[in-house]
Amino acid sequence: MEPGPVFVAGQERSGTSLLFALLASHPNLAMTRRTNLWRYFYGRYGDLADPERLDACLAVLLRYRRIAVLDLDADRLRREFLQGEPTYARLFSLVEQQVADRLGKPRWGDKSLDTERFADQIMDAYPGARILHLVRDPRDRYASVLTRWRSRRGDVGSGTAAWLDSVAMGERHQGRHPDRYRLVRYETLVHAPEPTLRELCAFIGEPYHEDMLAMAGARRFRDDGGNSSYGPRTVGVISADSIGRFREVLTPRQIAFIDRAAAGPMARHGYAPEPLRLAPADRLRFSFADRPVNTGALLAWRARAAYRGRHGQPLPDYRLLPAPAPR
């Protein structure tokens, strides 16, 4: 089977940008980052065989800031699309192929949010596709979210729900597609980058290249010292100092909630519970305030996710460039 695209899946603050930078530095892989094509465009404009629906889709797609920076040839995109099957997956591949052609690389890939939600559609659309799904300790992931965005990304109940949902999907997809879907522990990648990359390259059907560790294919990421929530890192160095930082960021009661709510999946992925001894007053607060409130937030997050799964997620207006003035 001819090699297909490579997708990076997983929750934000899970090391997906690090893996993107490593893969983008492979001489055969042209990687895009956070295009979110499947999240915001898949199926939302109806049948693209209808020229009006196609033009409506393209009009928004080309104004989407994360696509606009790719500097696509809009005429080429439309012309090539009309020459083949009118599917969303093919439209997305034509977008990505322009980037690959510009970089002179034979294979393309993408790192976007919610990729795991579309894994079955991606597998059906691209028979040679491979998906690499990052999994990080849920306590460290949530600590990174809090450090990066403070309270703007939700509470510990929502954060735990998002991790549980993502990991459950990843486990399910890996079970269904063991030769095409791989769960990757962030901690393993950070502690042993070269052997991990060698295994991942074998999985996606590419030879390992030492250039990957230099991350020259993602210079902005590399030269800024990565995008850690805890400040810049030494350029070109993969640091492990964010592992275990949850102990400095989260409260014991937040840690206790995650440990209990995510106990099963954490154990399956090698994350041990924290040996906490809550003071009597904290035990009461945890049992009668924190746990019910956070459980409610967890259930509310799942309800919202189920609704979005049925109805899709619209592209926010602030992510669009201003519409061109009428002639």
C-alpha cells in the first residue's frame, strides 16, 4: 500500500507540537499545524459536487487564518478539486499537497485538535494514513493548561473529562487499527526521543533521520525553545523538566480528583496515583464540595462534547480574516 498522510492527534498541552516539530524535520514529511480542517469544515457545507456549496466552502476556507498563512493558490485548488471526486477529504488533501509541493517533500501530514474524533473517517478516506496520538499524564496536562491560560480553559472536572474522552477514543482506534493508529506516551518521547522516533518512523513507513532531532523543519518552535507553559527552553533541547510539575501547580484536592476520576486509564498508561494524605478539613471539602462540583463539570463537558459530535463545531468568526469588500 502506498504511504499516506501522517496525522498527530491528542489533547492540547500533550506534546503534540513537539511531535509535529520532530516529524516536520523529516526530509520526506511536510507537516502543517492546527489547520483544524476536519474539525471546522468536514461536512459543514453539504455536497461539494454543487458548485455553489463548493464556492461557499472555499470562500470561508481561504479566509480562515490558519489556512491563509499557508498562502495557497486558490485557483489551482478549485481547478484541481473539480477534476476529481468531490469529497471533503480530497479537498483537504489538495490543500496539504500544495504545502508539500512547495517544500519539495513527497508526503504530507497534519497536527490538529480533535483529530482522534475523525479517525474513522480519515482511515476510510486515506487507506495509507497513519495516526500518532499523544497521551500525557492528565495531571501534568491540566497543570500545563492552567499555567498557560489560567482559568480560560475550564476547571479540573472539564480538564479531566477531555483527557478521559481523548484517551478512550485513542484506545478504541488503536484496537480497531493496530497497524495504523499508535498511542505515544509524551513522557517516553521526552525521556528517549531517538529510540521513540525510530519506532515511530518504522510505524509510519519512513527511515529514521537524525535531522529530526534538530527540529529545523519547525524553526519557530525550535528557536523559541519550544512552546512549554513553563517558559522558553534551551534551543534544540528536548527537556523533561515539565514532567511532574503538577505537584507545584495543582492543589492536593485537584490532584486527588484526577487520580480518582481517571484511575483506570491512568493505570493502563503507566501513571501512578499520588500518595496524598489530605488533612481532615480538606477531606471534608473534597468529599462534599470538590468531588460533586467537579463531577458535575465532567458530566457537563461530556454532554457538550456529545452535542458537538452530533452537530459539529462552527468556525468562530474571530478566526476569519475580514471578508473582501464587494466590487
